Amino acid sequence: MNKTPEGIIFDIDGTLTLHGEAIPGAVETINRLKAAGFVLRFISNTTGKSAAQLAECLGRLGFNIERGEIETSVTACVYYLGAHCASAKGYLAVPENIRSLFSFVETDAQHPDFVVLGDLDEAFDYAILNKVFNFIRDGAQLIVFHRNPWYFRAGKTWLDSGAFTLALETATQRQAVVTGKPSPVLFNSALASMGLDKSQALMVGDDVTTDIVGARAIGLPTLLVGSGKFRPDDLVRHAIADEAFLPRIADLPSLLNLKA
């Protein structure tokens, strides 16, 4: 690493946690970084939980992370709507437990100007997808939290809402607005909340296509960690240099020359 960062942005699932458990060394790493004075942010494309709920879940795993340190694709979406869709009407296809975050949106279930599509998991069905499809065909802008095609849960892999986003884009020939990784919106939001420039920070994540590619696109230095979605061929396919690869999250303090 050429320059020690002032702040570090961490992906959560696959980088710090996996299958509902803390990855070995992750809790200790975060504690040491905080003790050393690093500004930390934690970002996630998870849409089924608020920042407060994520902080609570992480706390149960032993992490000392506050809600104000967490940025999600949902919070980024709320900001985007406030900035770009204040006078428009929308249709919200989002989980009930985050619907209150969109209470400011004037809804229209017949002719919306935009559709927000979130992670509905088992609630996804043909009727919802077909309704959204026709809204888009009639001119509504599709706004989504991320493009993740799949994710880990309960030790298994599951289809994520990004798979349906891609299907809707293909069927309608219209691009969605994305507020989560790898869109710049979430990375820039995290940097702004840290009060740092991209040259002063570092992104650490396990997913090349969202964490690494997205951060690289705005010039944010990255470290790919060898856990979660990481596969050895990622190093070659995405030209990851040796110094930009972290085999284990527990290796980060040593890389930053922190004393035990």
C-alpha cells in the first residue's frame, strides 16, 4: 500500500460477516482500527434492514459499530428521491420494514412516475413483476437499490432482486437508476459522511463486481479480501495486483503497520 488511508470503507456481508456469523478476526480488526483513530464507514446493498437494524445485528455479533457509521443503498435511494423526484409520484415495491423511510413519497398505484424496487425475497411473484414491467413500459423510471444477482443466506445462495432488475431492463429496453454498489452514489455518500476525499480513503470488500469495480470507477483505492464471494480467478480476470489483495480481514492491521 503506497499511502496509509485516513478512513476505510468496509463492505459488510462477505467481508466482515458470513452466513450470519462474524468472520474470524473481523471484530478485532475493527476494534484496532477504531483505537488507532481511523474514520470508518460500513456500506451494504442490503435493503431488508435499516442502518439501525444492521447496527443492532452487528452488535449481537460483537462489533462496535454505530448506526451513523452505516450507509446503505436504501439511505442512498432516499437521498436520490429527495433530490431528483420531489414533485413526482411513485410506486413502492419495497419490504414493509423499510417502507416508513419513504413516507415522504406521494404514491400512485395506477400511473406512477417512478417505481422503487427493493428486496422482496419470497414476496416476489409474477403479479408484482408484471405490474412493474407495465409501469415502466408506460413511462415510469425504475429505481433500484442494487444489481446484485444473488446473495448468501442460511448457508445457501439465493436469487437477489438484481436478477429481476436485469430482467426488467431487458424486457423494457430501459435502464434502471441504481443507488447502491457499484453505483457511485453510495461510495460518494460514504465519503461525504466521513469528510474525506477519495484519495484519503480505502475500500475493502469481497465482491469484485460491486465493491471493487464500483470503487475503482470513482478513483477510490481498493483492497479485495479473500472471503465471501471472492474466487481465486478474480485476481486475474480483474487485474488485481498483489498489493491490492488481502487474504484475510485479520491481516489488515498488519498491512497498515498497526502495533498489536
